[in-house]
Amino acid sequence: QVRLVESGGGSVQPGGSLRLSCTASGRISSMNMSWYRQAPGKQRELVAIIFSSGVINYAGSLEGRFTISRDNAKNTVYLQMNSLKPEDTAVYYCKALQRSTWSEYWGQGTQVTVSS
């Protein structure tokens, strides 16, 4: 069992930046790590994924504003979010996928609010 704890959310004005962190209770080096978000009344959607190999994929038009990275030594994955827009307002969740067992682990989420 792996526990994920997100941090770094908060309120920011449009155009601002936030960096989210997700720290795991175990080693993440063999895990695919991803960030999802869920806005009120909407389905949870993929934001970005960083595979254990280091390959990165972003959803839609978020590439260029959002950057996902990982530090396996710290068992932490990050999401740098720049030029934030009101439509980025959501609860952001971290997910870990253990490739060997296909087990999924989710964090509790962190709220990001973009508003003037």
C-alpha cells in the first residue's frame, strides 16, 4: 500500500503560478505518476503523466503552461502550473500506478482556485 499526500494548492489570481507536490510513502521509481483534476460538476480528467521511464505526456492544451516532474530520491512528483486561468480551478489529485501489479493509488486531493 502506498499513501500519497498532495500539497501546494491554494488561491491565486489569474496569471499566477502554483507548484503542487505529491509525496509517496514508498518508492516511486517503478511507478507511473500522474496528476488529475476535477472541477465542480465535471468528470475527473488527466492533466499530465510522467512514466517511470521519464516519458511525459500532457492533456490537450496544458503543455506549455503546466510542467510535470519527478524526484525519485524524494519519492515526490511535482506539477508546476503557470499562467493560471479561472478554468484551471479544480481539485488536483495525484495518482500512482505500480506497473508490476497494475495497482493504483490516489491522494486525497488539493484545491486550486484561480480567481480575481
